[in-house]
Amino acid sequence: MANKSLVIELWDFLKVRKKWWLFPIIVMILLVGILIIFGQSSALSPFIYALF
């Protein structure tokens, strides 16, 4: 299938190659990215910066 999404390809890779240790790393990278995006342009910025 030529039009697989990145998420489906990543899931297939983790499933076939048994690289389950990569899953928590990927999740943390996504969470930090989301935190950075919300920290730059929202009213929640002071509360996010207070966490660090």
C-alpha cells in the first residue's frame, strides 16, 4: 500500500521488529512537542512555565 500514513507505518515497524522500547520515547517526544506548541501561543503559558 503506497499511501500508508506515518503512524500506521510506525506502528507496523514497532510490531514487526519488536521494538517496543521505542514506544515510550515516541510518546514523550510527542507530549513535549505538544507542550511546546501550547506554551508558545496560549493563555496556559504561565501555568506551563510554572511546571519547569
